[in-house]
Amino acid sequence: MNAPDPVEQHLTLSAYLTQIQKAVRAAVPDSSWVIAELSDFKRRPNGHCYMDILESREGAEVAKARCTMFANVAGKVLGEWQQATGGLPQAGMNVLLKVRADFSPQFGFSLMVTGIDPSYTLGDMQAKMQKIIVSLKERQWFDLQRGLPSPGGFWRVAVVAPHEAAGLADFRRDAEQLAAAEVCGFEYFSATFQGRDASDSIRSALRTVHEQHQQQPFDAVCIIRGGGAKSDLAWLNDANLAAWVCRLPVPVFTGIGHEIDECVLDLVAHRRFDTPSKVIGFIKTALMSEASTARAQVERANGMILRLVSGQAPHLDRAWSTFSRRVTETLHREQRQLLQQQSSLDKGRDRLLSQQRMALQLAQDRFSRLGAGLCVAERQRGLFAASRVASLSMALIAKETSRLELASTVFDKTNPLALLGRGFALVRGPGGVIISSAEQARDAGKLDLAFADGHVTADVATPH
């Protein structure tokens, strides 16, 4: 970079910015009306107002500027705005501003606001509402709420309102009296009615109402807010919110708090009221009318019954006399028949007892005879069995005696001791082995000879 010429004149920052200020004032000397969206609005305690405005196309921001409105201008401009709309400008509104370009060496570039046209904003709100109405009619949703049948009675009502709103307090004062008398029950759902989140908040509350309606039906849904600025109605002119109200299967009553101005919710609701107090007043009046109608019907019914009774009294007396006589005759006739039946029953019972007694006696006699015969037969069978057992026992004893004698004879003949007594000897080799042959004796060498009176040891001599 080349160094500046030492003799070249230099400018201070303030001098340079002052030249820009003069250039801006020369290029744009007059004020102009500008259409933009108000993205921020703040009013300071000193009365000055600061605003941010922007322009968007197809969702993209194409221009943005900061605006200033000094207190001496803001007092008059905002006074006219409040007289027309009832409130202050708010973010999200489309506005028509009268601005003048200004550049300050100290504060930079800004637009100085010298006027705000409230009619443009109100017209824009009205145009937006008309666009929503056309869309709802094209979808055939606009008249859905008015096509619902009016509630036949109010037993359970849903109330959608801002938390702790003044209009809600007025509503609840009468509603709590009805609830305490168990005439009608009220369920409250809080929602935001102002700002960019108003539509989402109210739709969320209505969604909860619809879910509870599926479990236990509501007779009506009240959307109430109370007083507020006319410009606040812009937040309620929302296409999605209006569609929700149209398609809700419960009659919707609105009490937004404006007697003259309307929002799109008022147009699509089943019934529209100016204030929350008028909504609860309608419900209270309907319940009183229903009670009066019911009381009148009861009184008419009582009157008809009294007239009918008084006109039918002579007939009733005669009918009662005839009825009493017939009842007495019937009772006497039934009593006679009962006595006859009792007598027949006693005779039949005695006859049956006599028959049963005779049958029992015959059965006892037959049992005695059968028992005696059975005892004789069993006695004879016992004697015959005893005789047979005795014969069999004697034969068995004789048989066993013969066998015993034979066994004794055999024993005597085979008993070794008896044989030894007759001159025989028992020959054993070494180890007590019985010797039964001469060859065994020669092999043994030494023998043990057992006689009846003792033992003798002998050596075997081998013959030469």
C-alpha cells in the first residue's frame, strides 16, 4: 500500500460522517410513507419509542431498519393510534409509517418516525380476516358450528381463558354459584390470547378439551378473554385456530370482550357474546328458563292430577266399595276352600300313616322269619363244617402218625450211634476224613476208629 501524501489534507471521523449526513439529507430530504412489519416496539419511560421494522418475501428477510420516534412526536402519534385501536403497536403487526432518513455521526443511520397510520393496520387486519373467511367457506367449514344443535341443557361446560384475566373473574363469580348448587359443572383451561404464541396456546387448550370430551362429553365450550385493545384481536385472526373452532364437535360460545369489533372466532362460533359476563349470563338464564319450564310442567301435571282425582272421587268411592265387597267374598270363599283342603289333607295323611304302619309291621314280621331261618341254616352249615373238619383232622393225624413211625424206624436203622452199638466202627483218616475203602486206608497210613464207647488210633500195615 502506498503511503499517503504528507501534504494531502486529512479528515477526522466526525468530519467524514458529517459529510455523509449532509449527503443523506440532500439525497432524501422529505419524509415518505413506508409499509413494513413491526418486529419490535419499545416505549421508554422518557417517552421515546424505538422500533425495528422489516420486509419479508416468501419467508426470507429482504430489508431491515431501526426506527426512532422522539417523545414530542410519540405523544401525538400514539394518542391517535390508541384512539383508533385501543392499544399500542405490537410486534407482528403490518404498519404504515411516515419516516425520514437520518444519519448521525454519533448514533449512525436510523429512520425518524413522524407518523403511524392506524387505518392501514386495521385494514390489514380486516383483509386478513376476510381471507380466512373465504378459505373456510371454500372448505365448507365456516357454518359447521352454527349447524350443531343448541345444547338441550348445561351440565358440563369447558372454559378457555387467559390465566387470571379480569373477564374470567367476572365469569367465575356466577359460574361458582351454579357449581355450588350442583346445577352445572365448569372445567377451566388456561391459554395465552396475546402475542405470537396465542394461536398455538389456544389450540393446545382446545385439543385438551376435545380429548376430555371423548371421555365425558361437554355441553358447550366458552372462549372468553375480557376487555383489551382492538389491535389485540389480530392475534385471534388465525386460520389454523379458526379451523379448530369450526371443526370442534361441541357448540362454542365466544366472549372476547368487544361490543362492536369482531374477530374471526366470533364469526365462526355457535354463538357470539360481547363479554364473558354475557356468556355466563346466557347460561344462567337458560338454566333458569329450563327450571321454570320444568316447574310449570310439574304444576300443570299436579293440576291435572287434582282435577282428575276430584272428578273421579265418586267413581273411586263406588269402585272401592265394590272392591271391598268382592275382596271379602273372595276371602270367605278361599277360607272355606282352605278348610276343605285342610280336612282332606288330614284324612289323606292319616290314611297314609296307617298304610305305612301296616307295611312296616309286615316288613318286621318278614324280617324276623327270614332271620330265624337264616340262623337255623347257618347253624346246620356250622355243624356240618365242624363234623367235616373233625373227620379230616383225624385222618390227617392218623396219616402223620404212620409217617412218624416209619421215619422213626428208618432213623433207628440209619443212626450211626445205633450202628456202633451193634459192633460197627466209624473209620476216619487224618483231618477227620471218613475212610470208606481199603485203598483210602492204605493211603492214609494212620486211622481213627470210633466205637460206641470211645476212639482207638491204629496204624495201617501194608502186607508184603
